Amino acid sequence: MTDRDQLITRLGDRDPELLRMLDQHYNIDVTDRLLRVLKYHAERFPGDREVAVLKAPGRVNVIGEHLDYNGLPVFPMAIDYDMTVVLSRRDDRKVVAVNPEFDDREFEISAQIPRFETGDWGNYLKAGVQGIVDEFGGPEKLKGFNGSFLGSVPIGSGLSSSSTLVVASAIAVLESSGIGMPPLELADRMAKAEWYVGTQGGGMDHAASILSEKGKALKIGFFPLSATPVAIPEGYTIVVANSMVVSAKTEASRIRFNLLPAACQIACAMMVKTMGLENEGIERLGDIYFRYGRIETLRGHEKTFTQDRYTRQEVADFLGLSLEETESTFYTARSGEPLPVPEEGLPIAARARHVISEAIRVEESVKVIEAGDGEAFGRRMNGSWISCRDDFGISHPSLEKLVDIAREAGSSGSRLTGAGWGGCTVHLVADHKVDAVLEALMEKYYNGAIREFPAAAERFTQRPQDALLALRPSAGARVLF
Ligand code: NG1
């Protein structure tokens, strides 16, 4: 905890010692951002003189899409856009959260924190806090806080703004309670914590947000969670271009998202059956891949799938289960809500093909990066794009435009990043081509093609600063002061 007013003065004076310290965590100047949230906290909680300040960064996934919940490695990096929080301790178990962009939220820390309405920003706060309650087996050791939250990650852009809230509120409650937690354990806990809001994603976002090191991307493995820093190839910049088409995980899109893990689970069960692995404790496609290797996994895929789509009845018949058993095992979200499956079934074969080929690309990416071959890495990114688009079905016409424009202007590798259907694209660009790529994207997409997507065009007019980002890897979540 630190003295709020002294911190405001030192930041306002651009105290060199403070700037040096911030330099260890960011690639950009964040003093204005910190001053804004500190002053806001002072305004909203004038009596709270002792504060802590923390950051929980967003992430861009460079390669390895929709692999985390399949137990396969991903390759993201934390970014300088984050959730910045100023908090002050409370003696009770109440959380009072304010945010200049959303309505205030208040709740009690209890064993089972009841949810706000679906889609409410406060649910992400509750998710993080509930995760910590679960970690400690109850609320007894925990103290509430007054927290001012200020996010700089563009919302619904696939840069993980939701997880920054979950991670930030978890760290805030740990800080207010005077409890430390090893980062790897925290990251593991947070992956499950976000299920509270009804999505069934994996642990990539939280791990990237919590475990990243400045200047390095992170190869993250799951079950058990592991993180290995890997540098982005020398001489290349990561450019992120936001389609400005929002890919929010609410209502319909939450279901659309949850059908992807469901399809992967079904693919896994079907492959287990054909490969005769029923007694091997296989839970995810990743288990097959790691235990039997890529060749056997590809063979298993080929042998299993004789058609692309499988209806519910076909899945039940294949697995020798009743329709009811199939429903409860595969077509029910963790929240208990049924997943509506289209009549014609799900393209199970293509979904699994993406997962397996993407896992191979991630493995190869780390190798070619270590060998210093940026162009070879770019080719893996291009392959990932095609697979995400054609086999995983998560593209959007706006993303196709961005990828085409960037590739034409000289990007070495371009793909969508995050859940998909909108949000951002990520590009590996040789340093000397960055200006050309940025210019082409600005001229041909933001000043041109974006008009085909009126809501996106409108969003761009309002928040042009969220559109094009040239990024370097940021440090992971931490209490700064
Ligand atoms: P975003 O881009 O934040 O919606 C989602 C999942 C990730 C991962 C990616 C796809 C959550 C919180 N995040 O990310 O775990 O599965 O999609 O790679 O569900």
C-alpha cells in the first residue's frame, strides 16, 4: 500500500525513479493512464489515502487458436493495454467497484457469490473473487476493497478484455486481504474462475496475463499448466489490426463459442473409440496428441471420420450411447444450459482437423523461432489463418479483408487472433515493412472496406485509437505500487 497523494504528485512530476520502475513493466508511457485512475479513485473514495495499484494485461495470441481447452500449447504475448486498478482496503467483505465507463457495482464476498444479470461487467469481477474464495475454501480469510477499474484493452476485440477484469479483481482481493499466491497457481485457478460467466474457454488468457515477461511471448502448456518465455524473432514487429467488429461472448455468441469445445470433445470421444483407447484416461484431443504423437493422431483422425458433419443421433450411434447420455455429456454447457445444435449436426471432422494441424504449427513455430527463421514462423501463421477460417469456421469477412490487405503490403504472416468472428487480426511484419503495412491497412480498410460493416465503421469513428496497434510484449499482471 502506498500514499495516494504522494504517488499522484510523483507521477505528475514524472519522477525519474518511478519512470524507471514502470519501464520494467511496460514498453509505453503509462503515467497518464495511472494518473487518471488514481485521480478517479481519489474523487470516488476521498477518504481512502492508502492505495495499491495493479495491472492485469490483455494478450494477443500469436499462434495456437482454440487449443487451450483441448489441452494443447498456445503462443500468446501480454500487451501494454490492460486493466489498471487502484484499490483501497476495507474492513468488511464488501467489494465496491467503480469504472468511469460502466455503472458502479457492489457485492459481498461469500462462499457462493450470486451472479448479476448475464453480460453485466460486474460478473467478471465476481468471477475473479469467487475463484479466490474457492481457492481458500471460503471467504473467511478475505477482505473486501474499494476498487477503481480502468481498462485500455478494446472490448470484444479478441484481446481478452474480459480476462483482464477477472485477473485484476482476483489480484485486488488477494492484495486487500494481504495474501500472496504463486503465479502459476493463480493462473490455473483463474482459467476455471472465468467459467462463472458462462463461457467454457481454456486458460490461455489468464496464463498470458499473469505469467508473461516483458519482451517475451509465452509458450503455454496445459494440464498441467506450464509457461516458457520465447522471444519474437529478431527484426520483426507484431502488428494488431482490429476489425472493429465486436466479437463479444454474450448470448448467441456465447452459445456459438461453446459449441466449439463441444465439437472438440465429441471428436475426442469418437477418436478414442476408433483408436481403442477407452481405458487410457483420455479427456481431450491434446491427450491423444501427446501420448500417441502427431502421426498416430492424424491416422486416428482419418480412420474415425468418414463424413464431415455428425448429427446428435449419429454421434450417439457412433459412441454406442443413448441420445440422452449424449446430450448430457456433450451438449450441455458447464452452467447447465443446453447447447442448441443445428439439425444438420456439427462439422466434427473439420474442427478436430484444425486442432491437430494447429498443434503441429505451434510446435513447429517454436522450433523455427529458435532457429531465428521469422519467415518460416510467418508461414505457420498463414497456415493457422486458413485452418481457422476453413476448418474451425471462426472467420468473418472483415478479418478476410484485413489479412489480404496486410499480406499484399508485405506482412510475413497474418491471421485472426482470439475467439474469432470479428475482433482482431495479428501480423508478423519485418521491421522495415511496418510503415507500409500500417499505411495499407489504414487506407484500404479503415478508410475503405470497413464501410461494408456499418457498426464497425461507427466504432472506428468513435475510437480510432483502438484500431491499429504495433506491439511489443508487456510484463504480466502485478501490483505496481
Ligand atoms: P477470447 O479471444 O478472449 O474470446 C477465447 C477463450 C480462450 C481461447 C480463445 C481461442 C475465454 C475467456 N477465452 O478467447 O481461452 O480458447 O478464445 O483461442 O473463454
